[in-house]
Amino acid sequence: MSNCTIRAIKIASTAALLSASVSLTAQAAPKVATSIAPVYSITAAIMQDVGTPVLLIDQATSPHTAKLQPSDAMALQEADLIVWIGAALTPSLEKPIETLPEKARILTLSQIDGLTELGVRTGGNWEKHSHADDDHDEDHDEDHDAGHQDGEHEEHDHDGHDHEGHDPHVWLDPLNGIAMAKAIAENLSAIDPENASRYQANAETFQARLTASMDTIKKDLEPIKDKPYIVFHDAYHYFENRFGISAVGSVMLQPGVSPGVARVREIRAKLKELNVACIMAEPQFSDKILDTLIEGTDTKIGQMDPMGTNLQLGPDLYDALMHYNADKIRECLQ
């Protein structure tokens, strides 16, 4: 065998080894399945430079009414980590998650430590709701978190149920987003310790960005914080509480259930009585009824979005979603 032939074989062998090494590195990233776009975005931000998660529920679909597709079931089965808010938000995921093997690692974000939790608002009319009530909720949260630290609340891998009586739209408080990012980074580090430093660095970057955004949004919303508006469904309690703005009710009493004649009459009366400046549509639901609601009033139609339907899916979506909703509220109420 000639020297040229031997050299060619060595080069080919080295190339094959390098290719195999690259392939193994590419496969080393954990497989992560996430429930909704904001959760996907936080997870993608933590996984930057390591891997990319999978999204189970499309941005344009309400998580309350979403149906699991066969491909989603496969993604759940193959995932090293599943990140979701909980069954109260995405009931279609509850049974598939409960039937996963015991080894499946499930992170239920509605149950993590350090989370601000607010009660479910009922009746669709909240003008009597005060920020003192929110302070009470936050005091309760401090006690709740202390209970976690004292070991009074034991976590279970497959307990998908949210804390009873709490609003599941927890991600719309950016401080909760920061807490979620930390929990995601911790779980990823546990299953992928080789990249733990990267996950931690990404979590710190995420926190710094969100902290700056909160300061900006607070200043932007200050001039309109006392102006009343109505949301399409009660998804924004956490956003309102964090930034001190004043939604006074919701069109729908239950997600996906159109208001009846009595509710329409009630909303129209409220628009005039409280001089409601805006009623906010939502891309996950039909807004045909809004024209009927505002007829004969000075109320304008705006839009808010809990999912980021029209935002680019990726690690920047979560921060962009906070700014999007703040901008839409300010534009409508100014």
C-alpha cells in the first residue's frame, strides 16, 4: 500500500471521527417540550447556544381550548424535560402528562418557588377590585413561599394541578418570568450538567433584560394607569397587578364562551357608566361582538395578546410580548 493511500485513509478516518464527534455533540442537547409560546421563549432563552425546545400549542390557539396533536404526543414521549404552566391553563395536556413514564422530568411552572400568585377574579366585573387586594395576595404569596422553604409543600413530579383558586396566567408578570427562567435553568442543569454554566449565564442575561424592560414599561404606563378599560378574557391580572393599570372587567366570563344577551347588556351599561376608554380584542378569539358592544359609546377597540401570536417565535418573544401589551394599552388609552 502506497504512502499516498495510507495518508488518504488517515485523512478519511479523521474526518469520520470529527463528523461523529459533531453528531454526538449535536445530539447532546436535552429534548425539551414546552406548552405555550411564552414558556417556549423563556426556555429557548435559557437554552441558547445549547439547543432548541419544541412548542406544543400554536401561538394562535387559546391554551384553554387547544387539542393535543399526535406529533405533540410523540414530542412529550421523547422529551427529557417537559415545561408547562399546569392543567388549569392547558387541560388537554393533563392526561398525556400524567401517563408519561415515572422517569419523565416535568416542570410545572405554576408550582415553583418564588412565584407571585393572584386569585381568580369572578363575575367579569372588577371595578371594586383594588390594589390593596393585590397587596393581600402578595402577602399570601410570601407566606406561601415561606411554606415551601420550610418544607410544608412537597413537590411531586406528576402533580399537574395548579394551586387551587389561583389565576393560571402567571407568565404575564415579568417577575414571574424571571422566577420561571431560574427554575428552567436549574432543571436543565440537573439533566445536562455539562452545560450548567451556560444555562446559568443565560438566566442571568434574561433577568437583566426583563428588569430593564419592567422599568421602561412602568414609566410608559404611568400616565394612563387610572384609565379604565375592558379585556376580552381575564388573562391579564398579573400584568395589571405588576404595572398598576386598571382593567375593570372582561367580555367573556369563561374562555371560549361567547357572552349571552344579559352579559352584552351589562357590558354596554358598564362602558357608559365608567366611561371605559378601551375594550381590548384578543387574537385567539373572534372579536365580532365588539362592534356591537361599543355602538353608541366613545369606547375604542384595541388589542392585547397573552400568547404573542404575531411575534416571532424564539428567545426574544417573551420580552417583546411584555412591550407589545404595554404599547397596545398605551396607544388605546392615550
